[in-house]
Amino acid sequence: MNHWIIAPIVLPALLAPFIVLAARYHIGIQRAFSVAGVLMLVGIAAGLAVQVSGGDIVLYQLSDWAAPFGIVLVGDRLSTLMVLLTAVLALFVLLYAIGSGWDNRGRHFHALFQFQLMGIMGAFLTGDLFNLFVFFEVLLIASYGLMIHAGGNARLRAGVQYVLFNLIGSTLFLFALGSIYAETGTLNMADLANRVALIAPEDTVGIRVAAVLLLLVFAIKAAVVPLHFWLPSSYAEAPAPVAALFAIMTKVGAYAIIRVYTMIFPPDLAVTAGLHDLWLLPAALLSLAVGMVGVLAAKRLDRLVAFSVIGSMGMVMVSISLFTPAGIAAALYYIVHSTLAGAALFLISDLVRTGRANLELTAQPPVAGTALTAALFFAGAIAMAGLPPLSGFLGKMLVLDAAYTSDLMVWIWVIVLGSSLISIVGFARAGSTLFWKAHSITLPEDAVVMSRPAPLSYVAVGGLISLLVAHTVFAGQMHAYTTSMAAQLFTPEPYISTVVDTPGKMSKPTKKDH
């Protein structure tokens, strides 16, 4: 049994209480241990990704209890890619938090940051729906604290809204789990794939309800319209490093949809026929349109970036909702791109905030560091809007190519291309207002001189932009890998046999299991 697979969960789980108990009043020690922990996470995640790159499935049975009775962690190409993406993103976000001093505006930032990583890593690696719920709650509890980090009435109001919407999602999740367990007697995903396929057509009402409830839950996490209302204010009001880390949070919902609806409720399953194309695809197209219209209509830079995240998730969900190998491969390529681009833009908005009185999209005098900040914003805007030469353009081309087989191909092409044009106009308007028109306004003699952002802050943002460039340069290799990943997802038999057929200790079966 491979013990490394549990390390991405255990490492932050141990670091967080250590920081609270031993280094609560020593920000330097907190920073050192937090950075060291994230660097170790990057190394472990890279090792796991390499290990499964050939198609192997890595299984970890806690206490050596076999599925479906024991708790299992499973590593395949998809889960290890998401773990690696999270670890790399966390490293640059943490560097920015340290460079900008955001981590010193509240006592428990680093502990909450580690607990957040624990929840995200667990959600990607778990092989059980109930433990997916548990890790959802862990990451959400940590995110509640990070949301209101450094205080403020606006941040507190946004945090309350964030809590309420996610509590609704958690409640629906419990209802879905209860329905699934009542129908099948198990919550292990591999075991569910076998049992759901054996349900007689006349007995599918309960499992249909559970499938719809699960899709609603994951759509809330992914901020799919009309379940997106929690995101704009929450992300806009959150501290910039927190919002940047939250760029991976919506991808947890997308990951869960990919995992559950390719393994447990695959497209060819009669039980959930029509659920993907009749509901999810129109909602995804609406999300893309609403997000990019929000970019054009935003009056503040932070809300503009928040709406761009909704639009990018719409693009991801359009590709996922096709539920073809080409669609999933394109979605996975775009997930990496949109996570890096969204995080970079949230951090760039904080660079702007550092040298400006506010983030209103109105002409104001130029500030220190404008040239470098403007260059980074230009690169981030190109990436998010999907203009060449960066990976956003390639990702959209992959999505459009995958849509050829869809009955709604015309709608997909029209909305994708139209929303891209709208986003270009929105980002161009924001950039010209923030940086170009600023030179036409003279700074008053008695004005307070704003400080230039710290060099480490620029290093962190530059690192994310560099990863976007690398994602573009190695697009061929990356798309080939996501294609093999999609092929593995649509042939889940090796995953199922690895999890369910692996020998181990067994508990006494219950009446439900006979």
C-alpha cells in the first residue's frame, strides 16, 4: 500500500494545530513552517502525479480496511493533477500573502490556510461520497475564517452570505447521501458504480432524485447560474490571497461532477438520461454569458475579476456537460488555465489596491509601480479573455472543437464567441481606465504618496503568469495528458476493480449488504 497518497492531507492537518499551539504569536515562525509545508506538498504532489502518469491507480486503505466498509483514498491521473495544481497555486498565493503583509493582519491566517489545503486535498483524493462531504465541510469551515480575515463590515456581510449559501449546499448534500444510501446501502464511489448499474428500471425514482440533488450541490460549489449568487460579493470582499486560493474552490465542484457523472452516473446510464444535456449544458451557457456580461458591467476591479471567474466556470461546465472524452479533455485543460488566470487577476487587483485609494473603475492619478502592475494586468486580461497567444485561446478552441458533436453546437459557438468579445471589451475598459486615463490626471501636491507593492508580491504574480506561459508552450503535451485522463475516466473498470476487489480486512456485513 502506498502511504504517500495520504501525505497531502496529513501534512497540512499536522501543521495547522502546530502553528496555532506553538507559533501563534510568532509570525516569522508561522511563515517559515507554512512555506516549508507547502513546498513539501508541491514535491509530494509532483511525485504522485508522476507515479500515476502511466495509468496506474494508487489506493490507500485507512487501517487496512477494504472498501466499501473502510475509508479509502484513491489517486489517478485526475485526482493527482488537481492535487498538484492546488499545491502549486498555494505556494504562489502564500508568497504573495507574506510579501504583501496580508498574513499579518490576523493571527490565524497560516493555520486556516493549512486547514483549507487539507480540505481541498481530501476532496480530490477521497474515494467515498460521505468523506467528500466531510472534506467539503473542512475546507468550508476554514474558508469561513479566511473570508473574514482582517475584519471589516463589508467582509463580514459577504462572509455571512457565503456561509448561508454553502450551508444550503451542505444540507442538500446530506439529503442526497441519505437517498443514495437508502437505495444502495453504500457510499463508496467504486461500489456505487456497480450497484447503481444493477437497479431495475422500475426502482429508479430514489436514485434519480439523489442524482439531481448531487448535481445541484456540485453546481452550487461550481457557481453555475442560477446558483452563483454567493460568489461575486464573497470573492470580491475576501482578502486578495484568500480570493486567489478560492480560484481552486469552484474547481472542486467541477471535479466532483466529472468524477461522479463519469463513474456512478455515466452518460449512457438510463437512470440519469437527459440530466447532462437537458439541464447542465443550458445552465453552463447561461453562466458563461452572465459572467462575461458582469465583467462588462462591473464598476469595481475586484467584482470584475469575480464575474470573470463565473464566466470561466461557465466555459468549463460547457465542456464538461458534453460528457465526451474530447469535452472532458478540453475542460481539464481549461481548468488549469482558468485557475491560474483567476488567481493572478485577484492578486493583481490587490497590487492596484496597494497604490490606489480604491478599486473603483474611475480615472484616478497614477500610482507607484503602475508600469509593472499594468503589464501584469495586461497579461492576466489576455489570458482570461481568451486572446492569443496565451492558453485561454487554446482552451476555448479545444472546447469549440469538442462541441461539434453536440446538438446545441450553434448555440455553444455563438455564446462562447460572443462572450469572448464582451469580456475583451470589459477588460479593455477596465485597463484603460486604471492605467491609461490615469496619466491625464495630475496628482495634487498635498496628496498622500502611496507605497509601491513589495517585490515578493510581484514575484508571486509573475510566477502565476509564467505558469500560464508554460501551459501555453506545452499545450500539446498537456492536452495529450488530459486526453489520456479523459480516456481513463470513461473506462472506470480499472479504478473500480482496484478499489473494490483489493483484499483487506472486512467488517461484518449489515442486513443492507445481503
